[in-house]
Amino acid sequence: MDNTQPNPDAQQNSEVASPQPAHRPYDWLPYLNTLFSCLREGVVFVDRDYVIRTWSNSTELITSVPESETVGYAIRPCVLNLHSVHGDPVADEHCPVAACMQTGKIRRGDFRIVGRSGRDVKVELTATPVIDENNVVQGCVILLHDTSIQLDLQKQLRDLYEISVLDPLTQVANRGEFERVLAESIRTSRLSGEYSTCLIICDIDYFKSINDNFNHHVGDQALIAFAGQLKEIVRSEDLVCRYGGEEFVVLCADCDINSAIGRAEEIRASLESRPQTMLNGKCITASFGVSDLRPHDTATDFFVRADSALLKAKELGRNRVVAASDSKGNKLKSVDATSVSGVEWRVKSRKALVSEEYVTQTPVTVLVEKLRGFIFEHDADIRQVESDFASIEIEIEDPANYARRGRFRVSFEFCERPSPEENGRLRSFIRIEICEARRKWFSTNDTSLAPKLLSEIRRYMMISDEGSQVKLESAGQPTPGR
């Protein structure tokens, strides 16, 4: 009989020495393909030789290209049917995947994928490098996020919002939106104890005669032109509303009574001096009533006081401005010059990439309107708005190289000063300062794009070298076109 006892150490050594199965390079791909099939985002894996190894089902749906035509082939923009947001095919030298693998950095951009069926899909493409422990790029993972549904929903919501708050004819706020904002302004004033809100009510003079002598279609055109001039002259933070018929109201935030009277007078003078084509060259005139918000005012008190001033303006002969506290029209006061050597701006940022001052004959109201259009067209985020100051945040990319992107914070300061050389004629001063904004976690910032942004702003606001005096305070590099 064998009395030999088992040796635990020998058993342990035997277990340690047992051979382990070898892992082959792509054994994990079937499992990942199962995972990818559950994702709405398209997933593509490219190896270090730029060869496509994985092409998920969602990628096939987005691109209309089957897996059989891609796996094992080299990645190129044309394989993805990749186009810029403007519809131009992406060239090989601007391939985001190549840029990702060559730099070892994440690349992200908005593109269009034009499928074989003709379907145009808007996507957000993110290319992420796969880097090993030796810091060597071994491949790239591409994510394709279909933003078409999101953008369509945003458009529907925007359209619904415009229908609910805008007058369909003049495209200014409707009465319901005015009453909502007015109630909110009164509530905010009571909480803060600061009553710096004014109301301007204006009514087109003899509007019935326009309909009678021309026709109702011409009357509608006159209303549109009148609303357009209101929006052109008031500040971006002022609310312009069609209250009913030919009566409009302007709610002015952060505004005292003298400034509101001056603004109303500016509108009145602009109207009576601007011939209207639809009226065979005749001008529109209007009467204005102005009131300031006072403690213990209700919305009705505030409105009725301005409306009573409007009735007084009509009794005095129309085409005039009357304030609730004064039965006489008030003229727009001249802007005092605070310094002989130049304009005194706010504290300047030490981190500004570009900081410039301009002086031009273009009225500040026109400059502000152009800035408003620039913000809307470039989908910029408004951070702060005051009567003479605005701050926005905007992201731009180099059209010649999508990989160059920059996110910036831009501030604008405005003021008007009389010119001694031109008999006191007002000149507009504007200061534009561009700083780097906080970048997103997945993106990089190319601050060399700041001069390009400044050039675009100047083009949009019609600030030319010939029509303005330019003073460069500081910049990383010269402004383009100078």
C-alpha cells in the first residue's frame, strides 16, 4: 500500500506551470460588434495602417455603405461620403481620421454624409486615437452621431416659439409676450428695489387714411416698415411689440425717463425724414407717449400713464413725444465728451488676444443692429448685454482646415461723441476685445484664429479701413486686411 501523501507544493507548482491559451489579435471583435449593434452612434475602428477593421450596423445606416465594401479597405473621406456643413466633399488632406492619428489628439467636427439614396445626414464626427503604453498610436475609433433629428426638433421648437410670441405680420413680439415680459420686469424691480424701466407707446398718425388712399396691403407694408425702424433704433435688450392695429410699444430695461424720451425722439425724427416707397415717397409720422416705472405701480398703472401721454401727444397735433410727467416734448440731449484725448473704456483684459478701437460715422444703433445679425447668423451665445456693452461667446473654424477650431469670448463697447471738426456731429466709437474662452473637454483651441474672427466681425458690421480710424492696442499677430 502506498502511504505517500500528496505534496501541496508540487501541486501548486504544477498549476503555475500549466500553459495559458494564447490570445489572437482580433478575438474580441465579435463581442464588440454585438455591443456596437446596440448603439445608435455609428462606430468605425481603423488600425495603425489606416485599414478599416470594424464597421457597425449604425454606421451602415448612416452612410448607406455596407460593411462588405469597407472592412479591409483603407479609410478615406469618400468612403464615409463625408462632406462639409456647406455640402463640399472633404478632401483627403483634410481627413479628420488622418489628422487624429498623425497628431495623437482627438478630432471633432460637424459634417454632412450624403448617402447613395440621396439622404443628407448631419453628423457630429469624433475621431479618438488608440494609444498603447509606449505612447504609440495603434489605431483610431470613429464615432458618428446623427444630429439631424436633434436639429429638426430644435427647428420645430424654434418655429413653435416664434408662432407663440411673434406678431405674424411685423415679426416683433405680440401682445401676449409683451404682457408676460412687463409683469416679469415689474416683479424683478420690486425684488431689487431698482425702478429703471421705461415704456414707450407709439401710434402711427392717420393710419386709416393710408388704408383708405392706398389699400390694406400697402397699410400692411407700412406697419412692417414702421416695426423695422423701431427694431433698427432701439437697443437689443429693448422689447418691441405690436400691441394692436397700428399701435406699438417699446419696453426699455435699465433706462431712465430722459433716455427713454431721447430714444422716442430719435425714432420720431427718423420716421419723418425717411420716405417710404409704398407711399409714393411720403413719410410715416407717429405720436409717442413715455412713462417710467414707479414704486407701487401695477402693470395697468404703468401702461395707462404712458397711454395717457400718447393721447396728449395726439391732442397737441401728433408727430411728437410727450412724457407722462411732462406735457411738453423733450429733445434728445447731446452726448458729452468725457475726455479730450479719447474715450474712457472699461478695464481692459490682460489676457486679450486682440483688442482694437474704431471710430466711424455709422450710428451706434446701426452697429448694434449689425452685431445682432452677426450673433444670430453665427449662433453665438450672449453672455451679457447692457446699454453700451455686450459680451458673447462664439466658436469658429478655419474653412480651409476644419481641424483648426477656436472658441472665443468677444466684448463690444459702444459710445457716441460729438466731433468738434464737424460742427458737433456725433461719431460712433467701438472697442472690440477677443479673449480665449474655456475650451470643452474633448476639443482643442487654436487662438491664431482670433484675427480671422475680428476680420469677420468687421466685415459684418461694415467697419472698413477707409471709413474708420483704427488703433491696435494688442494682438498676437497683425489683423488680416490691414
